[in-house]
Amino acid sequence: MVLSGHVVTSAWRTDRGEQGNTIYQVLQDYQSQDAGGGYIRLFDIDTSARTIAARMYSPFYNKTKEDTSQFSFNDVKFIK
């Protein structure tokens, strides 16, 4: 998994690694929106359901962003 930011946007994608593995990539940066609003990226990882769900939450506002910053990766192959 690759986590990055500092470009004033939010995006995600998956790619195939050289060995055929899936690379999950997440970009987030809300520092310029609403003076940052205190948003942080939260991941809900469920190894049984094989999912990683992502959302942006602000403890300052006590709310989750209801936009395209919410997404999930499905059929994740976790290493046991």
C-alpha cells in the first residue's frame, strides 16, 4: 500500500506489481480546504471480508466527508 499527499486533492488507484501483486495507492491532502478542517484519512480494514474502506473524518467538526473521498478496495489478498 502506498500513502501520499501534499497536492491539494484526493484520489486512489490500483496497479499491478512486477510479481503480479496488487498495489493499492491513496493520495489525500485537505490542508487548503476549509483551512484544513482537521480532516484525517481513516481506513477500516476487514481481513475476513477482504476489504479496505477509506473515509475522511474531522475530529474538529466531528463529521465524515460525504463525497468521493469515500471508497473501498475489495477482494484484497491479505498475507497470513
